[in-house]
Amino acid sequence: MTTTVATTAAELLQRAGLAAAQALPFAEQVTPTAGPSPTELHKAVLVPFTGAATGELVLMVDAQTLAGLAPGAVEAQGIAVALGPAVDAIMSAVGTVHPGVPQEIDPRLAANRAGAHPDSASLTLTGATEVRAALAIGLDPAPAEPAGGRSPLAGDRLDLLRGVEMQASAELGRARMTINELLSLRTGAVIELDRAAGDPADLFVNGRLIARGEVVVVDENYALRITQIVSGESER
């Protein structure tokens, strides 16, 4: 089901908090409460996102909540992957946005990272006596419409990137695998992705979706023919 994205960080955070309370493996009932995020929580991940809203989401959890994850998940996969299902549920609740690659971040810096955006909000998920997790969202302003009502072309905005060195990657699709499935891979194994044959591939720059296209072969090398430039307002 597709939902409409709210316009402020506080509205997005309300949805995210309710989703986090259901998705994280809390050992007790927690209550979302608006307020500053504590810095003493055990681990934190940062998730950039684009789409109907552009910004960053920070999820922080305590040691007890981490212990509720699958045994050995954090050690084997890392905190960003171990919290992936919870992050997916939270981002789905936020609305029509496209999350980038989650990355681990120092909890002491996490709240400051989200708070550096022009519009930001944070909340805690508190149990009977202790804060078990916290969320923070920072939003960037929507691009201003130029005089005369003409919207800038997405290609014109990309001209600002000329001469800047960044990491670009093309994504055919994604698959979620257990550790056992990963260890059982052998030559010739087939991994099913979440894309149908013929669907466009995504082009990410520094973890942000900027374009879509079709995979082609040029001089015996794979290439991506761009078919759509993704603006800040585009939906997946």
C-alpha cells in the first residue's frame, strides 16, 4: 500500500516511531515520546533517502534491544544489515521515499547529523524505566520554483555535479538472504532478485537514486542507457 508523505520532519517521525515500536525486538512495551535523542545508546545506523522527501533518518538502539535480534546477526552481518528488516519497515511507514544504503554511525554523532538539516525532529522509545531506542529525521528543503513558475530540469541540476568525484553504482535488484543461504552458495547458483525481467536498473550516486535505465552491451562491456532522470519529487 502506498501512502502520501507528510511535509515536515515531525510528521514523518510520528509514522516512523509507530513502525519502530512494532518492528524492533523490544523485550517490553515501549512508548514513542517526542524529545531529544540520548547519546548513550549502544549502536546507531544512518539511512539517507530521496523521493517525495529528501533527508536522513537515524535509528539508535540499546544493548538489550540488539540482544533481541537473531543470535549472532550483529557479529556476522554488522549492525546496518542486522537492523535491515526494522529499517525497511520504518521507511515503508514514512511513505513514498527511496532509502539509500544504511550505514553504521557513532551514536554520539547520530543526533547531530539529523539535526544539521533545516527541518529535523527526534523521539525516544521508552520502556518502563529505560530508553530502548531513539529515532531522528532531518529533511532538506524542497527545490524552490524559479520565477515564472517553470520547474528546473533534473538534467540542469545534475550540471552542478560536474568535476565532483563521487561513487556511482548500478543496481539490478536486491535479495535478502540468511547466513545459511549465503554460505550454501556454489558456482552456478541462482539468486532471485526483487525485479522482474525487463524492469529498469537504478543508478545510485553516493547512495542516492538519481536515474533509471536499461542494461545494454557496448563493445563487449555492460553499460546503462539512461531512460529517466529521477528528481526529488519522483516516486519509485
